[in-house]
Amino acid sequence: MSVGRVVLVGLAILLGLSQYQLWFGTGSVSELQRLSDELNRQEAENTRLASRNEELMQEIRALKTDPQAIEELLRSRFGYVKEGETFIRLIPDSETKRDP
């Protein structure tokens, strides 16, 4: 076997090892794609949570400064009824009809 052939075989082996690392090893193309997808999902989740945080901050500011906001919260979440008001609860038909 000639020296040129040994060098060629050695280079082919090195090329194969580097290709293996590129496609299947640490930092491979598939791992990079997976991490990129995970990053995109996390950024979308962060955006959603930041928006929710802003909504909550606006609600807190309103509750600190606006008596009507407090009243609305009490009415919607806790069923607050002012003195002199009549509370009427409407029950959908599906809840009133019972099968025997």
C-alpha cells in the first residue's frame, strides 16, 4: 500500500468522524434545531406571561385608585349585592331539567 493511499484513507476516516460529529454528536444540526424550537416556544410563553403580568398590573392600579373597580371585582367574583338591590339568579334550562 502506498503512502498516498494511506493518507487518503486517513483523510476519509477523519472526514467521516467530523461528519458524524456534525450530524449526530454534541452540538449537532438536529440538537441545534431542537434547541431553536425550544427557544421559540419559551419566547412565546414569556410574551404571553408578560402580557398577563401587564393585565394584572393594570388591574392592581385600578383597584388602588378606582372605587368602581373594587365594586366591580366584588360583584363579579364574590356576588356582592348593594343594600336595596334585589339579587336574581337565572338558571339555564339544562340545569332545571332532570331526567328521571
